[in-house]
Amino acid sequence: MKLASRISALTLIAALASGPFALAQAASKPASDAAAAKPVDAIRTFYLKNATQASDANEIVTAIRNSISPGDRVFLVPSQNAIVMRAPAEDFARVQQLLDDLDRPKKAYRLTYTITEMDGEKRVGTQHYSMVLANGQEAILKQGDRVPIATSGTVNSAMPGSTQAQFVYQDIGMSFGATLSELHEGARLRTDVVQTSLATEKPAFTAPDPVIRQTEFKGEAVLSAGKPLVLGSMDIPGSTRHFQIEALIEPLP
């Protein structure tokens, strides 16, 4: 009887070992497997090749952050023109693809202004002004003189009883400001064209300061490559002449 009872006890222990205990071991395996399969973060630096302005780099970083998991970290390093990313290694390929699509060289154009002086229907003279612009960047071109204008006087310590004039300088001539935004066909031009000159007449009161005449055109226009467009026309006071402003863009290779 004792031997039979001992055999029954051993049989019960073996059954319990293969029952709930085995099920508990099987239930604990998925958790450990999931912990082992959790991706490990890595750090990688991506160097920007064509984004030369802070606004361009910030736009690229914003696009990357909106395309990755919330737990991933992306930082811009402006001094190195680089992006540092902390994320699972498998996410780097997607970020590299975004950089290949967004970090592209800017297309450049040659912008030529033609200022034509007309007397009625007769062309009197023509001047050309050219500059090279990249898409989205502003360029300024000036040609002319700087004329000193006395503003006030200060006591001259070296000569008691005398004063020393203070001057500011006024640009006289042509000034062009331009920003190109590339479109599907052609580009949108935002421009500011200013012409200043010294008037020959004197003011009614006797003053040493010169009289400066200024004409300005400011606006936007859509240009097609290779096709000149007249932006505006300005009359010259006291004469039958007028200026005509024309713009032309040509894509550069």
C-alpha cells in the first residue's frame, strides 16, 4: 500500500509539472521575446548639401519630424549645416529618401532689366542691368553716385567759434531689388525699381541742399523664360519723354 501511494504521489507531481507550471512558462515567453525584439535607438548625422539658408533647413527638419514616429528625435545643427537624428536604424532609410527629395540645388536664373528712354514713339536710349538669382533668394543691384547732404552742424573744438557740418549720403541713380519664386512654367518676380536724380531747378527758399527727384515701381509679375515683359512706364516731368521698364529671365544650366 505504501508503495502504491508513493507511485500515485509521483504521478501527481509529474502531471502538475506538465500542466499549470508549463502553461505559466509558455505565457512568460511572449513578454521576454517582445522585450528582446524592441528596436534599439541609434544616432546618425545627415549633412545638407544644398540648403544654404536657415529657412530652407528649418523647412526640411519640419518635414522630417512630420514623417517619423513621435518618439524619434531630430535636431538641426546650423553651424554644421547638418541634421542629427536619434531613432531606430530602420527609420534612417526613410529620412534619407526625404533628404534626397527635398535637399536639391536651387535653380538659377539670369534676370535682365531693360530701361528704355522714349520720346513719343522714338527710342532715345537703352540701358541693360543683369543679375543672377537663385529661386527664393533676394538680390539687389545699384548703379549711380552717393551725394552728401548736410544735416546739422556741431561745434568744432579745434577752431573756437566755428561749426563742423554733419552729412548723410543719398544714393543717386538706379536701384533694383528682385526676388524670384519658381513656378511650373517660368517664375514670379517681386521687384522694386527706383530711379533717383538731382533736379536742375532750385527750391523757392535759398537752401544749400539739392532737390532729389525719385521715381519708383514696385510690384509682382509672372515671367515666362525667354519672353520679355514690360513691367511699367514712367513719364519724365517737363518733357515728352518717358521710361519703359522691361524684365526678362533666362534659366542657367
